[in-house]
Amino acid sequence: MSSALANLSPADQYLAQRIAVRDGVDVETLAALPAHELDRLLPGGRATFQRRAEVANGLLVHRGIDPASPEYEAANQTASEILARVDLLGSDHAA
């Protein structure tokens, strides 16, 4: 993660990364902006970030998935391992 981006709050990191992907803009440029400007560029983004766990749990319940089940935990662990490998590859380290 870039130094400017790393200094932002998790919510601001989320907003800067979402805007960067959406608009094809350098995330470093966005990381230098004040929080209110990120909010202006992605209306509702901060609220979405703050409600992400609630929304995810609602989707699991809606789909009939029990997060306490061994199957879910195994899938969650596998996904976490894959994402950790992707992070390593993205930071130019061997997986």
C-alpha cells in the first residue's frame, strides 16, 4: 500500500480505492485529497463502507448460509489465504 494511502482511515482508503478504480485515476492523487472531497466524489460511499458487515451478514442470511457452519469457516479460510497470496503478489513478493 502506498504511504499516502496507508495514512488514511480505513473508510478513506476504501473511498480512494473505489474512486481510483471507477475513474482510472492514480490512487496517490486521491489519497492527498481531504475526506470531504472523497465524499463528494463518491456520494454514499462512506455509508456503504460503514455498513459493509451488516450488508454482508444480511446477504448470507438471505442466501441461507450459516456463518457458524464448518463449511462456511473452511471457505472463509480458503478465501483469506487466496487474498493474502494476491496481496503478496501485488507487493512484488513471491508467494
